[in-house]
Amino acid sequence: MNLEMVMRELETLGKERTKKIYVSNGAHEPLFGVATGAMKPMAKTIKKNQPLAEELYNTGNYDAMYFAGVIADPKAMTAADFERWIDAAYFYMLSDYVVAVTLAETDIAQEVADKWIASGQELRMSAGWSCYCWLLGNRHDGEFSENKLADMLEIVKNTIHDSPERAKYAMNNFIYTVGVSYLPLHDKAVETAKAVGPVEVKRDKTKSKFLDASENIQKAVNKGQLGFKRKYVRC
């Protein structure tokens, strides 16, 4: 399938109701409103195709950009490629669920994520912390530096309340993910979550929301989910 064929198929799969949901979360035109599950048959046909993924991502169409992440070949992407992708990621569903997810399947994931976390830019920070969540939820504990992750928990504890709104979500999720998926630092993550307490995130036109990693870690403990690892990063 080429770019034109994929775009036609995405347009056919679009639903107005889904489009409204995406827009309410920050997406803007152009987009069709394609449910992620509806993309799977086309993804199975195409498999990995990095040149096509680049063409789709460059359209600026949200659905095309999302599908680009589904068929991308992460190992074929360089740090410069990921910088281009994060530059074009204009809201969190792209930064955290397309760019960060794709990055998490590479050997340069931590290197790039570290740079984004230190950038001070909201969506780069969000993508960086989210990438670590995808990594921790998929890779063996032995692939990570315990000291490094412990230091990152300290950074979260000391800065989360003053961080950009979208980054707060990803940082709070980082505490939770370490607590559930990285057993060597479970206790420290629990302590960090308690020290941080509820995290207030302000949302447009609605009341503030409070995130509580401590409560969510305990729920995972109660369900026997400690040590959880997903088989694949991308569906």
C-alpha cells in the first residue's frame, strides 16, 4: 500500500464520535477519527515500513501520524529522526503514545529519553518519562541501572509539583511503573509515592484532577501484579 491508499482507507475508517473524543483530548484538524483497533487489519498487511511511516507522519494528520507509529521500524530510526518526530508531536497522545512508544523499542531509548527529560519542554519531558514507563513495563530488570532509577525517583519527588501539567502525568506514572514493574526499587517507589502525595493537574475548562501513585501501586499489589511485564511495547 502507498500513502494515497492508506490515507483513503483511514478516511473510510473514521468515525465522527471518535474524532470528537480525540479533539477533546487535544487533537486538531486534519484527522478522521479512526479507532486504534480498526487500524490492525491494515497494519497486518503492511507490517513494518519505515519510508511509508515517514510519509504518513509528515502529513500532520493525527490518524496518519498514529498509524505511522504502528508500522514504523524503530531500529531504522536515529536520534535525529526521533527529534523530528517529537518536534511534530503537538499533544500528548502523539508524544507519549506514538513517539515514546516507538522510541522504547530502540537501543537509544534511554539516551534520547534522558535528553528530553532534561529539556524543560512539556511534551519532551512527558515523552521522556513515558518512554521509561514503556521500557520498565517490557524489559528485564537487569537492563536498567538501579542507582540511575533511584536518582530519577528523587528527581520526581523534588520536582513533580512544579513541573508542566502533562509532565506531571508521566512522572506520576513513572513512580507507579517503578513500583509495580521494577522489583528492586518497589519499596523506594512506595516511599516516593507517599512523600509526593496527591499531584494536582490543571485541565482546560474542567476542574483540577488529582493523581495518586501510592493508591494505584497498592491496588496493583492487592491484585498480585508486582513484577508485571508486557510481552510487546506496541500492540
